[in-house]
Amino acid sequence: MARTLYLIPNTLGETPVQNALPMEVIGIVQQLKYFVVENEKSARKFLKACNVMPPFEGVVMHILDKHSTPQDKIAIMKLLKEHDFGMISEAGCPAIADPGADLVLMAHEQHYEVKPLIGPSSILLALMGAGFNGQGFTFHGYLPVPQVERISKLRQLEAFSADTTYTQVFIETPFRNEALLADIIKNCSPQTYLSVSCNLTMPDQQIITKPIDKWKAEEIELRGKPA
């Protein structure tokens, strides 16, 4: 019988699970016993929100994070070889800006049926709400952390977007997003349009789109918020 890997989206921030995921997805989570997760504590919180209650009897979790080696991933697949399992992201969709993609490929190679489940993607929600080109776009994940490299990358992306009209999409951690916004405002052309989305799906979500020169007068509190 074919084994199945379920790619299980997580909520964005503190959005209630019932507001973010279809009941069918929650039902699949309730049936599974084996999971690959980034952080066991937050995964248990997610399972509890899906009405999988402590002490999580029979539930087995394997950790897959940015520190996992190729050997770790091989070991996880060996441990799961007889089982259906679910992959849970820390937020949003697994395997997108997330360490799970390699394991998905390994599942294909081992003839698993791979089932991506419906749930929130901050990347697509931000693109939908920006008013930018949704036919041609590029997702870059996180930009470089060192400021000089980050500014250089921003200028490259701006030039590419001007030449191609492709939307350039990237994300930043809650504790670095204000520095990134400041670098964009200071170093990009005043006529370049910028859209910032933060706290998507939450009651205080914001999606603001305007040219860089108008961003200089915008007051937006980003620190501590996913954007």
C-alpha cells in the first residue's frame, strides 16, 4: 500500500486554527501519528489547537530544522519507512522558505504519495494584496543579513524588476524587518513601488503599497511582527 506524506500548513501568528485551515485538514492531523517538525514545543501547540490533546499518546515527532544534515534526513526517512506522516511548518506552508523541501524530494524518490494540504501562505497572500504583477514574480526568501550585501542585493532586485516588470518577493524575520525597510527606503529609487505586508490573517494585519518617496512619511510599526 502506498505511503503518504502530508504537507500540513500551520497558522500565521496567533490566528485560530479553525479560521485558517479547512476541517478536512484538521481531521487529517488528528488521524496521523508520525510528524516531521521544526520545533517540538510549537508543534505540540499546533496539535493541541487541532484537538490532538496531551499527553499525545502514540504521537512521534522527528526534528527537521536548518541545522539538520543530509545524514539526519536520511535517518528520518529510514525511521518513517513504514508510515504515513505529516510535515508541519513553523508558520505557513511546509517546504517553502522552510527546511522541508529535501525531505519531500526524498519522499518522491521512495515512492510516497505527496499530498500538499490547503492552508495559509504569507508569500501568496502578500502578493495577492500588493497590486503587483502576479503573472511574473520571483521569491527570494531572506535577503543577506550583512547590511552592505543586503543593500547590494536590493539594488540588483530593483534593477531586475525595472527591466522585466517581475515582482520581487522576499521575507524578513520580526527582529530585522525594520532595518530592512529602512535600507529599502534609503537606497531604492523614489519611484519604485514597495508593498509591505505584516501580521497577515490576524486582526491587526497591514498591507500597504506605495512608491518609496511616500514611504518616507509612513509610520508603521514592524518590529516583532512577521513581514
